[in-house]
Amino acid sequence: MRNVSRALMLLWILSIIGCGNFKKESIEGEGAVARAFGYYLYPDELHGLVPSNASRQDSITITKNYIENWIRKKAVLQKAEDNLDDDQKDVARQLEEYRNSLLTYAYESELIRQKLDTSVTEKEVAVYYEQNKKNFELKDNIIKVIYLRLGKNSPKLDRVRQWYRSGSSRDRALLAEYCHQYAINYYLDDEVWLLFDDLLKEIPIKTYDKEQFLQNNRVIEIEEDNSIYLVNIKGFMTKNSISPLAFEKSNIRALIVNQRKLRLIEEMERQAYEDARKKGEAEVF
């Protein structure tokens, strides 16, 4: 009987929701479908909850679950009220602090968007690097390198072995043209510093001491499966040494821009403080 009564109650709720013209009674709790710790849930709060194409059984299930979840949340809220001290329940203060933080952040973001200069010259980068060299210690080994991965049956392998060891611009051009036609994978820009670990992802080099390997190997050839790997390490720097400027340029630009951003915010705060004091809108008693 209890389940039948609940089902009938839910059907009644659904019929009211369907009408769409329900208005809350003036007497608190009258017409409510649920009560929990002094809170009342009225049928108009369930309006739009059930999809128009839902079956009657689905409608009952959706409504029942919503009501039970509403009671569950109110029960947890009451537990919080009963067990937290006044400071912990000072939600108004916390909301005010959160609102203030959001407004300040929004204002700072707009200020930065409008006024922050994000252009950084090469000279500024170089000066920053020289003044902060000790802060640019390498955490990983880096290299300048060219490498190729070729099939074992690739043509002109003897010529390729000469080209990838050579430093002449003509041989490099011939090597680039060859790689474009025959290489499975290749990298030929030996002016850019790369992480040694990134090379190890491409080339099956086996070593337990990376620093020692770099100190003792320059030109490397490895055959594995059906591939030939040709590597020419043009330069290297081991971790814990001072990182070269070329490797740190992008990082330095970001640091310089961030410093400008902090100075811009600090100046805005200082100006806002001075304006408030001058206009008599703020004072210390």
C-alpha cells in the first residue's frame, strides 16, 4: 500500500507539473511534495524536470529520484549546520572574499590585455641571460645533431655515409634531397639544441651512462630490424652545466613578460591606493 500511495502521489505531482499553471500556496508547506528540516519542495520546482517524450514509468522514476536527492542534500546540509562552528559556517564572508577575488582577477586580466607589452628584443633576452646565468643550469643533456633512418635496401648508402659526416653546404644539400626521397625519418637542423632524451626516442641507442656516451661518441651507425640509423652529434652539453642562451630564449622571453605583468599589476595597485587616499575615499584611523 505504501508503494501504491507513493506512486499515486508522484502521478499527482506529474499531473500538476504538466498543467504548467501551478502557483505556490500562501501558507508555508501547503501543497508541498516534500519537507526536510524546515525546507519545502513544491511541484512548480519540478517543472521541466521530465522530458516531454518520457514514458509514465520513466516520469515517475525521474521525479522520485529528484525528490529523494533533494531530501538527501537537505539532510547533509543540516549535518553541516549541526557540526560546524560559526567561523566554518561564515559562508557570507567566504562568498564576499571569493567575489572580490574574481572581480580583481577580471580587472587585472583586462588591464594586462590592454597595456602589457609582450614584445621582447634579442638584446633584452641577452642581457637577462647574462645577468641571471646561474639560474639557467641544465636539468637534462642537450645536443646539436643530424640523424637519418633509412631502409637497409636504400640506394647509395655509401654516398649517404659521406654526406651525413660532411660539413660542406653542398653535401648537406645533397643529403637533404636524398632524405626527402628515401628516408623513413630524418632531422638535419644542427643549429638547434635538442634534448638528448628526445633523440633516444627516435634512435635505438642503448646506454646506461648518457653523459659518458656523449663524451665518447660523435658519429654513430646502428642497424636494427630492417633499418639503418645514422647519427652525427655536432655538439652537446651535459646536465648541471650552464644552459646555452639559444636553448633558453623562449623561456627568457616568458620570464621577461611575466616580470612586466607583475610590475604592471603592482603599479596599478599603488596608483589605486594613492587615488583613494587623495580623494578621501580611504583613510587610516
